[in-house]
Amino acid sequence: MSFFRKTRSASTPKVAYFSMEYAFDAQIPNYAGGLGVLAADMMHSVADMGYPAVGVGLIYHQSEDSEKKFHPEYFMKKLPNTVKVQIEDRQVTVGAWQYDVKTKDGNTMPVYFLTTFCGDNEKWDREITQHLYPSTAYHRIAQEVILGVGGVKMLADLGIGSLEYYHLNEGHAAFATLELLKQKNWDDEAVKSITRFTTHTPVPAGHDKFDYKLAYQVLGDQLPLHIKKLATENQLSMTDLALNLSGRTNGVSKKHQLVCFDMFPGYSFEGITNGVHLTRWAAPATTACLDKHLPKWRKEPSVLAEAPTKIPVKALQEMRYANKERLLTWVNDNPNFFHFENDLKKSDMLDMDRLTIVFARRFVPYKRPLLLFRDLERLKKIGNKKIQIVFAGHCHPDDYFCNNKKESLRSFAQQLRGSVKIAVIPDYNIDIADKLVSGANIWLNNPIPPREASGTSGMKAALNGALNLSVLDGWWIEGLKRKKRAGWGFGADMNPDWTDDERDDAHANELYECLEKAVESFTKRPDEWLENVAQSMSLAGHFNTHRVIEEYDEKMWSA
């Protein structure tokens, strides 16, 4: 939107957005999940809107072997700039690559990816930025020093030192405040006036903490004398460091804002609910439909609120058919997605007439990936020859929980054969997500509340006409309140006296009740279903990153 250009040219950045992950391309290995996808979506909206900002991250080279390593030169340009960052008693060289986020209007916005994979570094220092989220605490803290301290230094070396705000996307980037403290003569208030912080993680274990012995070993006198007041007494908490040196902080949904108040009492939080970049996640058929019936949607996402009145039913039907066919054709073309080995029959494959439920996310305990199968007989009764389920998720070979659940899915597929169809995709990346969020009839999400800070996959699915079936947590509390016909919500009750099994039994029962309503509508009232599709799509008029950038500009990137 042009109003951003009235006060400052995009060529003179106002904000630097620091993030450990950016998911710009499935072939660029610098993201693990939703944090990176959101960061990339934000940068796409920044570019679209001409907002004066730059991004800062790390690039992970994967291997020293030229045949196995990642080759950034295919995606971005190497910059001549280098800076030195102290790690222990060494001066480590940090280089940079520039990735340009481009728009159809000719706008570009740079993201600077830092690396220690530089010629004059020793092997052990080159390894600091080898992999995203390294397993050892030493490499983890060293990597976060490169992102934070190195990022601030690199921006200055690039001539981008007169920024108004340094935005820390999660605690990984909190060491940026150490370099800013140094620049501001150790004045906490001066640093707070230019630092902003977003926290995404409602699970305590998701916040990085380091032993002070290790912190002093790696950072030495880069740590201020009052570090234990800033980052807690017993361990160096990256989140507390960011909280104490940021002038404004936000959670990523209205519910998450309340969770943050409970997790970090005494601090103030804005509640800015996440969104998605619409043109990035609209499937080809969705794009064609919106271009025809809501032609301003690319630059003015808010017009999607008019979907129920502006998009004809026949157009919705054709769009949904094309989106679903695209997903099902891809799944059926991969026999290894079905767990019947050499006994796979055509009748086992997915078909267009069935209600297609998709569950795609990390297989971790709090996500409850198998909640849908808590009562197999009830599921069979509800979905007999009416539903099919697609699961997607990557398991690390050493992840017992994830692999065990994948094996359970294999067993369920056998037990439900002939009644409910199941396909399991052994991976989940941007390219796969693109097919899943557009082809689903129902997007299923059932983590243990309140551990879903926001959730953006359901927003992508809604944009493409899927209905959400989700616990009432994160963004979906707001989404369902806005559009009651855009899906179903359950799991609001959380009795503190419940055991885990009692809680899951109660939530599964609600889930089945919602599923019964969904099957009834899909199979017997198709016109009603399509009306609900339009209601779901209209949510994208609010849950998009253009709106998020506007809120950040108003609530975070201002004095």
C-alpha cells in the first residue's frame, strides 16, 4: 500500500527483521516449520507494500562436500562485505548473501543471509552455520551470536546503520541487543527504544536457555555486567533478554497474548494475530477464481470479505473441484503413500466424492496426531465410505514418538480398509503444503490447548476454500467468531482435574460430533457446503500478512 511511502522511501530502511528461519523456497534449507514460513510471508508483504524494511537471517551450507553442500549462488548473490564476530578468543569472519524478494510491480526487498562458511575461518568455525538448530548447546549459542551480533554489525557494514527499529522474531535473535548495548554505551533505555520483539512459543521448553558458564565462555566481555538481571539469575534466557531490552513485545494471536501474560507476568504484550501471504498460497484455480470475481484482491486483501456475495456458487464448485483433483492426483500417483505394500488396489486410492480431511504438521505429543483414531468403531461408523484422511509429516530417524505414530497409522489403515481411506505422506515442506492446503475439504488441527500460539496452515486452507475443524485455540478462536459457518471448533473445555486420557477422551468425543455434522453437510447438502466454502474464504480478508504489517507499523514500529 502506497501510504507507507509517504514518510520514508523503501530504499531507506526503517526496520530490520531478524529471524533464524525464512521459508522462501523448498530448495533453500533454512527453515524447519511455521516460524520460517511466517517470516517469509511477512517479507513478501513488506515487498508488495513497499514498506521500508530488510530481513536478516542465516544460510546453512549443510556440508563441506561440494556435491552435498547447499549452493546459495543459485538463489541469491554473494556480497563482498564481511564482519568479525568474537566467539571465545577468536575473531570469526561472517560473510553475507543477499536474497531479493521481488514483486510483480517491480518492488524488491533484500534479506541478508549470514554465513561463517568463509575461506579464512577454521573448520570448526565454518561449522557454526552448517545446520539449522544444531544439537549441541555450544553450536546453538554460537549460531545465535552470529545472527544477533553479526547481524547488527553486517547491517552497519552495508551502510544500513540508521534504522529506527530492530525487530527480533523469537528469542534466537536476542543477542542483537548486546551489540546495540555496545553501540549505545550500555544504555538499556536507548536499546529498548529501538528494539521490538515477537514471541511465538507458548511451551516453556521452546524458549532457549544457556548455562552461564557456556555463555561466558562463548561471549566473554560481550555480556554486560548486569546480564543476570536482564536474562534471569540461573540461566541465560534468550526470551527474558529480549523482553527486558525491547520497548514493545507482541504475541501472535489474542489468545496467545493472554498466555504470554501468564508465562511472563509483569511484562506488556500486544496481541497481533498472524496472517498468510495470499498470492503465495492461493492455488492456481483459486487465483483464477479470485482474479475474475474479486480482481483487487492482490493489492487489497480485505476485499476477500466479499467472497460470499461476489463469487458465484458455480465458480466456487469449479475452483474446489480443481484444487481437490490436483491434490488427489498427486497422492494417487505415489503408491508408497498407501500402506498396503504389494497389495494396493485401485479401491484403496483416494476419490473425488469423499470428504477429504488433511492433518499436516510436526508429529509431536502436544499436537495429538492420532486423536481422530481414539474410537475406531465410531470413526468407521461416521465415515464409512464417506471420508478419507491424508496425513503428512517428516520424522527424524531417531524420533521414536514420530516414527511410532507413523507405524500406528499403518495399523489404522489396515483396520479401516474398505471403510475409511488413509494416505500418509512421509514429508512436509512448502511444495507439499501448497497442495495440501488447497486440496483439503477439511483442515484438521487438534493440539492440546493453549499450546497453539496462532497457527497459519488453517488460514492457507481457508483461503483455498477448505473448512477448518480445529480446537478453539490460537487464531481459530478469532476465525470462528468472525465466521460461524467457516468450520467447527472443539476442545474449549480444559478441566484441571482431568487426566491426560480423560481430556483426550472428552476432546475426541467433541471432534466426532463435529465430524458427524461435517459429513452430513458435505454428503447431503452440497449447496450449503459451498456457501460455507465462501464464508471460509472470506476469512482471508483479515488473516493475511498485509494486515499484519499494517498492525506492526501501528503498534510495534512506532514510538
